[in-house]
Amino acid sequence: MKALAILLFALLSLRSFQGLDNGLARTPPMGWLSWERFRCLTDCQKFPNECISETLFKRTADKMVSDGYLAAGYEYIIIDDCWSDKSGRDSDNRLKADPIRFPNGIKPLADYVHNLGLQLGIYGDYGTLTCGGYPGSLDYLELDAQTFAEWGVDYLKLDGCYVSTEGMEEGYALMAQYLNNTGRPIAFSCSFPAYKGLEANYSMAVEHCNLWRNYGDIDDSWEDVRDIATWFADNQDFLRPFAGPGHWNDPDMLIIGNFGLSLEQSKSQMTMWAIMASPLIMSVDLDTIKPEFKAILQNEHAIRINQDPLGVPGKLVSKDSSIMVWSKPLQSSGTSEELALGLVSNRTDGYLYPYDVSLANYIQSTSGDYKVIDVFDSDNEINERSFKYSDNITVRIPPTGAVLLLISSL
């Protein structure tokens, strides 16, 4: 409480804050994060290829380049919790990496990542400790911002464990100012909305953060994906106005390619995250991912929908016991019109459910021809046809799966 009181006094003395003026995240950030797949695994003797270590991040960085993830748009490789020395800070009160698992420190790892054309992210915590019990940043915000910049960090995920939620927005705003003051562009991922819920000051999130977690951590299950998507849909009228170029709602990581999602459920998560304009942050072992899941993560049309420069988050426009329909407007040129429709199944009854899509329900024009691409099925015959405004399109949706359509006027 003493540290918080000192922080609040410093904030009040500033009278006003500089906003996060870094020009970053004009489209939702894309990258890879260690947390969901590798958690806080630190036993490198038993698990040398999976523990949170320099080895894990170097091999993942290599895979991001060699296997086409960087070319597809995934540019950040982000170290999550449990990277630092749990015994504490150094003699100058600076954070330090675990000397066994990161024997060369963070700066050489950042250099390695940068030489591959990637950018490095790192995890910190606004509180006294991280959620995993490692040193936090409270009382050291300015020093930690300087340290991260000197190391060559490009992205900071700042969690909110072990601290009161009172004054949290102001604390994150101060950290944003310190990051600005370093002169290094560092994408800033905030967490206070996840800790304060819809009572958080979202206007401050827009002003000071590039993205922010809104809800609970994702686990490796379809139930978690559906729960998160449902929460965002239930609160979309409140949440959507705050998202746009430079500042995004973050429903958490893509868990595609792990253990909990089927192939069709993976298409469902990619569909909803693409349409919601969510950050596309993978958390998967890129050495062992199967080709069919890799293809979902690298699907050029799904990424195009997510990365649309218009930056309008899509929304749930229709829902019944069978099918959820998500819609997202896309930036178009001239008089053309383009949008994405995601049809996500709530059914579990074991067959390809036929669903009629009436174009007139979703597009504004009343004339002309339209091209429709089935994003995850390049062999679908609808990809070879043109449609009228008045046409219905019948799609077949697998149980708990999805069909993602990209619709463009000709």
C-alpha cells in the first residue's frame, strides 16, 4: 500500500499524461507467445526443449522464419512469465534473466531475433511480483522501461498480479509515459481491464495501451474458446467502440495446434478471432504442430480479414441454438463492397449442417455481382461462381466448426 500511495502521489503531481504515441499496432498484432503452451516450465534438465529458456525462444524464432509464419505476418516472439531470476534484482535494482536458462541475458536474444527479421516481446507485472512469483515492477516502472528499451525489447505485456486494482489505470498510464520517454517504439499490452472488468476506464486503455486483455486466461479447450467468444459477444456493444487502429481488445491467445481443439474447432477460433479484429498471438510448439493446423494459422484470407486496415471489429449479428453468424466490414476501394461472414456451429449432432446465407441480409448494395470465397475450403464450388444480391448460398457447417466467407463485389 505504501508503494501504491507513492505512485499515486507521483501521478497526481504530473497533472496530465502523455498518451502512448508510438505509431504501433495499426492492425492487430500478430506473433507467438510462450504462456499457454509452455506455462512456467523451468526444469531444463528434464525438459530441455520445452522449458522457458533461451533455447526455446531461439528454436521458435528459427521456426517462425523457416516455416513461413513471419512471411504470413507473425512478427513478434514474446517471452511470458518465469524468465527472470527469481532471487531478485541485481545490485542496481535492475531486472535480470535467470542465469541458467538465459545464460547470455535478454539483449543477445533480442539481437538474435532481430537478425531474423522478428521482434522481441517480454512479460512484466505492474505489481510487486509477477503471477508466477518473479520480481514485479511496482516502484521500478521507469527503471524497467529503460531496461527493456536497452535490451531491444519491442513489445511489453504488463500483467497485474500482486497489487491493488485501485489506481491501476493511472499506474499503467505512467508506464506508458516511461516507455515513450525511452525513445524506443515498444508495443504496450495492458492488463487492467482483465482485472477490473467492465468497470475499468477503457478510455484510458485507448489512450495509453496498444492492446489490452479483457477477460480470463484461455486454457486449451473448446469450452474456453466458446466462453471467451460468448463474453465478447454479450458485451460487444460496449467493447467494440474502443477498438481500432493502434488499440485493440485482446481475447487472448490462439490455441490452435495444441491438444484441446479439433481441426474444425480450430477453424472456429480462427474465424471468430479474425472477425473480432483480435490480436493473433499463437501459443503452440512450432516444432510439433501438424500441417493442417499450421495451414489454419497461415491462411492468407483469414489473416487478410483480421489485418484489414479499416480496423473495424466485427460483431455477432445473429445467434440461435444452431449457428452463430459473425460479420465484419472490410476496407473497399471505389464503389466495391467487401465483408467477411463467419458461421460458427453450436451443434454437436454429427453431420454437416446445411445453412442458407442470404446475401441481402448482409450487404448494402442492391445490384451487381459478388464473388464469395470459402476461406478454409479452396475446393468449394462457390469459389468458382458469381452471385447476385438476391441469391442464397448454402454452406455445410461441421459440428462445433465454422465456415468463413469473404464476400466481394465484382
